[in-house]
Amino acid sequence: MEDRAVDLQERIRLPRSVRLRLTRNGMTLVPITQAHLTTQRRILNQIEERLPGWTPVGEFGVLPPREGYTPEPDVSAVPSDKLEPGASKFPEDLLRFVIEVVSPESAERDYSTKSDHYALRGIEAYLVVNVLTARWTLLTRPENGNYEHSVSGTFGEKIEIPVEDQTLVLDSSQFMRV
């Protein structure tokens, strides 16, 4: 049943202003705020400028599905030499970090469910950017399905994300608040 729901979700064409989310409660149409879109675009641009050898990616699925769930982070990056231009899903072992921009309907999921899924996959850093509160939280050091380290701040502060032998520094003053 879950496989059919995921297949249906991938086949439905929606306007860019909404997303279809598959949750325990069924499928939900979720509006996307301009703060969400603008912040996501600005993060992608900063990755492009500040992380040599990596290509920013957004709106993709993480492989393989686990427990019938394929997370869809808002932003990440893959090594440029491993980028498949036609890909809409990337293997978890290519992702060193993922970023979620909080929407009104996703706050609980972004802070709890998704962090568990990303930590279980061994993704080294998970950044939650909350455009509703103008705060961010960076989770690192995944171990046994949990992140062992957390640092939080407010928009305007620099965010340092470890990416192999580099540090991606994001300027959160560029993020937009609802």
C-alpha cells in the first residue's frame, strides 16, 4: 500500500506553490511560503559560491527508502564529479549534510522525525532553518540513529557546517523570516 502511495505522489502534477506530503495521516497539500522559497534559493546560492568541488541540490529524494520513507530535503550538495544531471534522487552516502527549511505544517517533523531518519542514515550534519522564528539548529555527530551534538542560533549569525575537509559557512542574515 505504501509503495502505491509513493508512486501516486510522484505522478501527481502540482503547481509550484504547493507540495504533496505523505504522512501517517495520508496525503496533504502544503502551501510553500515566499520566505521558504527565498531562503532555500539563498542557501543554494551560498553553497554554489562557498563550497568548491560540490554542487548544490534541492527538491530530491534520499535513497534507499527506509521504513517505507524517502526523505526529501530542501537543500544539500553532492560532489560535483558524482552529480547525475537527470537524477531526482541521490544515495545517502553522497550526502554530507542536509538542510530543511521549516514550513508551518512541517515544524514537528523537521525537528524530530527527520533528524532521526538523517542520523540513522549517517548524514554527518543536519541543519534546520526555521523561517517562522528566525532561528536555526545544526545537528552533528550521528550515532545510533541520533545526533549527539547540537548548536542553535538566530538569523544574522554565521553557520559553520563541516563538509569533509572543508567548512561551509552560511550567512544566515540572508535568510528570510515569515
